[in-house]
Amino acid sequence: METKYDWSVVSENTNYIFTDQDGDVFESDFEPENTGIGWRGTGCSSWWFSTCEPFKGNWEDSLEERIK
């Protein structure tokens, strides 16, 4: 299955990867919320910068959940 990001380079604690409107890539343990103008954390989520390549396309379509 083709994915948007290279999951082999992320932390095992990462459950989601997403690219913001500026092209920065983040990893998160909880699913972020798309507010229409950016991403917002939900609950007790943690975000950190990712070494993954940015998503090529609209940032609003960039969210990807780790395959279980």
C-alpha cells in the first residue's frame, strides 16, 4: 500500500503525520483537528517536527494515520 510519508523514519510513538500550510511536517501521538486555517491539537496531544518529506499537494489532505 502506498503511503504519503516514509513511516520507517518516524518514532514508534507517532500515530499521525501531517504537513501544515507552510510546508512544515509534524508527527503526533493523537489525531489533530483541521480548523480550515491550520491544524489544532486535540486533548493531551504532543507534536514534534518530522524528518519526513512534506506532502505534495494541498496541506488539508496531508493527514495520514499509521497503518495498524
